[in-house]
Amino acid sequence: MNTREIKVQKQGWIPKKERMWVIIAMIIAASFMLWEIKGLLQLSLTTLHSRQFEHTFKGLGSNARMALFFVLAYYVLLRVIKLPILKGHGKVKKWLSTLLRFARKWHTPVAIIAIAFIILHTVAVFMHGFKFDLNNISGMLSLLVLLPVPISGLFRYHRKDRKWHLRSGVAFAILFLIHSIL
């Protein structure tokens, strides 16, 4: 075992510099989910099947969409900064690298909060009434593809994911965009 592998083993699952923000995001996500689920469980059946409630779960999905666009921005910026067209543009690359550092720092905490919104959106849709249409089926498929993304993200910290985090994330992004458009 070399010194890098020993250092990774001592480090824990989440690097020290990100650990505080990840824990804060988990606390915020768990608190928000408990608060919202408590509120959803107190609604009457007539409210659950009304047009007003439809706006509620669509609002949760919209909040998840905004958070996920921020999460996906990290990968977009990573690709853009490597474009050969930017080779002679030092100021643009410097500005993009600043944006990339910001997106990288907040990628995981925002993703945790986005997953909380997705779970709440899914719970609210099932409470409203799940119909087998293209919109709901694409949503369920994207949810199933989302499941391995956070798990492979943990392995990503140790570089043991063999690009599964990226692959499952891209598959989720495609299915998510299909679901969003429908």
C-alpha cells in the first residue's frame, strides 16, 4: 500500500473540507422533508385530489429542477473549460475556473437538497394519485436511475467508482430532462 492509499483510508468517506457542508445539507434536507411530510399527512382527501394540490407537488418538482440545474452546471463548466476554442482566452478561462470551483464546492450539498425535493415530489405525486402515463413513467424511471448516483458519489471520493457516478448521473439527467419537458 502506498502513502496515498493510506491517506485515503484515514480520510473517511467524505473529505474533511466538504464534510461540514454535507452534514449541514443533510440536516436541512432531513428537516425540510420531515416538515413537509408532516404537512402532507395532515391534508384531507379532497385537498389531495384537487387542482391546488397539483400545484403543490409541481412546485416541489420545480424546486428540484432548479437545484439539479445547478448540480449539473458543474459538469457543463468542466466540459466548457476544456474546449480548444478557449485556448488563447486567459481571462475567460480564469473566470470559468472561478465558477467551476464554486460549482464544485456546492455540487454535493445542493444535490442532497435536490434529492430531498425529488423525494417529496414523488411522495406528493403518489398521494395525489399515480397514473400510468408517459410523464409519471418517465419520472419513475429517472428516480430509479437516480438511486445509484449518491452511492457512487461516495465511491467517487475514493476514486473507486469507475465513472459510475458520471454515467448514472448523465443517464439521470437525460431521463430527468424528458420528464421535465413532458
